[in-house]
Amino acid sequence: MIERARAAGLTRILVPGYDLASSHAAVALAEAYPDLIDAAVGIHPHFADRPDAADWAELATLAAHPRVVAVGEIGLDFFRNHSPRAAQEAALERQLAMAADAGLPVLVHDREAHDAVRSALLAWPGPPGRAVRGVLHCYSGDAPLALELAASGYLISFALPVSFSSAHGPRDAAAALSDGTFLVETDSPWLAPGAAGARNEPTTALRVAAALARLRGTTPEAIAASAAKAYRVLVSG
Ligand SMILES: [Zn+2]
């Protein structure tokens, strides 16, 4: 799968964690493929009530690993509510503080929680000295929210739903954002193209880039160049 990604022309992949074990796995991948893969570490809102004090301390130590470029996925999911809202909000605040301490941007999951996520992200000062505070991953909001967050130092990341004609908010956002303020992603293992149960691979990002190109009246190559530039700013400061 990694060789297929390289052959398709992908140059950089950011692999996030969703709990402590997957965060360690992301770091291991980034160590094994330093020329292609970067790691993020974090506790997803679905698992916000799982870590104990030792787990949080271990996550903070892992965030300082040299192959870790962001804290994530973190955020709020008021659609599934797999963890109580209070636990989700506490985990988000804790990990925003952790990211600031580590000098890292954040990768943010926002499902049916736009107002609460917006408030938390605009209130967060971000990592000191960084141009980009974080990324709204698998963006599902509308254009005004995307523009406000982009103007506040957040990148907007699009997954395959932006290619669906029913995704009015994300499609409007994709058309309205400036170059250098968005990324493309797969949200693997979710949101695979094709039949249910199909595997989602890094190459799905090419379909997202093609959809963004259609929405923005440009070429997939121009989308790739813009996203690559935005990513470099995200990870380098
Ligand atoms: Zn997510």
C-alpha cells in the first residue's frame, strides 16, 4: 500500500493516533518511513474517557518524539457521543494545552460540534511562534466557518465527501478558501471510495484533489502544490 502511494506521486502522509496504542503505532510508521510518513499523537473524542493519569503522561512524553509533528486526532463528536460530552471537552482542553507545551499544532475532529469546536479553537493561543495553529480534518462545516478558521491560522482538510453533490457546506468552503489554506486527506479507514467495505488507501487523496480542482476551477496538480505548501508550513512553523 505504501509503495502504491509512492507510485501514485504522494510525497507526504500524516498518520494520526486515536488512542495511546495507535499513537505509538503512528510513531513507529513515521520512524520506519521518515521520507514519506509523519506522525500525530492524540486521544480521539470517541475514547476521551479511557486514559488514566499514567496514559496522559505517556501521551505527553510521546508528543515530544522527534517524528511527531502534531497532536491529534483530538476534538468533539456530538454525533456518536461514544464518550460523555464533559469527558470529550476535558480531553480537548487537556490536549490543546499539551500541544502548546510541546510547540505543536493540532488535528481536530469536529462532528456535529461546530460551535463548541469553533469556541475552543479560537480561544486557544496555539503553539508559540507557529504560523499554523492546526487542521480541521474531514471538514464538514460551511464556508463562513472555514474562512473564519482559516483567517485564524487553521488549515481546512477535505476528505472524499467533498466530491458528493449533497455536501453543500464543504463544497462551498472548498471553492471559497485561498490557496495555501487547505489540505487533502483520506480519513482512512473511513470514507473509502466504491463499495461498502472497500479499503481506503492513501491514493484516495488523489480523488479528493480532483474534486477540489473541479470546485476551484483549476488542476489537480495546482491543488497538490497548494496542499504541499500548506503542509510544509503546518509542520515547519
Ligand atoms: Zn476524525
